[in-house]
Amino acid sequence: MPPEAVDGKAVVVVDTLRATTTMAAMLANQAEAVLPIADLREARRLKAELGDVLLAGERSNRPPPDFDGGNSPLEYPGERVAGRRIILTTTNGTHAIERCRLSRALSAGALVNAAAVARWLGTVGRDAVIVLAGQEGELALEDWLAGGAIVERAQGFRRSDAAEAARLAYCARRDDLLAALRDCEHGHQLWQQGMQADLVFASREDSLNIVPVRSSEPGGDETPGRNRGQDREAWFRRA
């Protein structure tokens, strides 16, 4: 989706395996803020510049060398992240978030916080878009299901055909979401790589009453000469 497609809209980015699930877990465990960064070198640069931040994320599902942790929601308990700022860079989710930089309001959604995100949508007006991060440019079924879970809970919106299709897909699989995630291409890959606990965590819908939300309206990270790491507008905090 080109950036102009979300210009002026309220947007939820969904990457349920695993970036937006991990962001929700970090903030639920009292992290101060999370900064999603698409580019690996930029993430490392900001880590070196800011100093007292955690550098988290993955490439090919594993944390890159010199990172403080990966992209698992289980790696960031309260005793590790409470009061800390975290830079997060991933293969798909953080790229999708950056593509939505022109949105009026921007949040991160997943199965784990679907109900909380639906309530947040009720506070930001009726012109809203759910953006599915997907997997390297292709549709990811797990994001389709998570998006459908949010649509199912959101009230007062006129649904597009795509939103209704996602809702119907979610309703068809909601009785065993762990099996649904395991059946997805990316979920199967994570399962085979020994990350079963991440899928279990990600499948627990409405387990977190938290919405990661960009701190304010867009503009800060687009302003020449501004330090993105220092700019409050680039960070996601608890709504």
C-alpha cells in the first residue's frame, strides 16, 4: 500500500507473527516506548546514538548479531523492559508501519489485542484502514485472521468487502486459532524452527488490554534535520 493511500486516515497495522504482537507485549510489560524502524543499518545507528535503549528484532526469524533480543513477545518480561525504550526492526511489520507514516493516527494490532484495538478505533473517527503487513510482499493468512478479529469487534463502521471477507475467515477459524496460525506458511516455519511458544502466545486473542499507538500526528520523522530517535512523534506508547 503506497503511503498516500492512508493519508489522513486512522490506521491499524497488523503483523501478528510477530512484530505487532511483540510491540503489544513490550508495552503491556511497561516498556516506556517502542520505535519501529524498517532499515537494519538505521536501527543500529540509532542504538549507537541513543545509547540507553534496547535493540530488538529479526531477519529470517532470528535476531541479528549484536542485538539485545529477537522478535519474540516472550523475550521482554517486565523485569527486562519496564521503563525502557526499545528500537524494533523486523522483516515485514516495521516496514508496513513506516509505509503508513502519513496516517492521521497509527496503531499496532494483533490477535492478542484485537478487542482493545477495536475500542481504540471507536475513538478516532469513522475513516479507518487495517493494513496487513503480510510476508515479503505476499498475503499472510495470520494477518488476514487477526484483521478479521478486529473487524468482528469494531462497531459502527461500514465494512469493505475485504474487511468482511477477513471477518468471515476469522469466524471460521476462531475456535482453534493456534491450529490456524500453525497452518499458515509463516506459522509453520516458526513452528519448525522451535518457536512454538511464540505461536501459542500470539494465538491468545484479547489477552492484552493494550494498544501501541504512535505518540502524535505524523510529521516529526519527515522533518529535515530532526533526529528520529529523539522525536516523540516516531515512538509508539500505550494508548
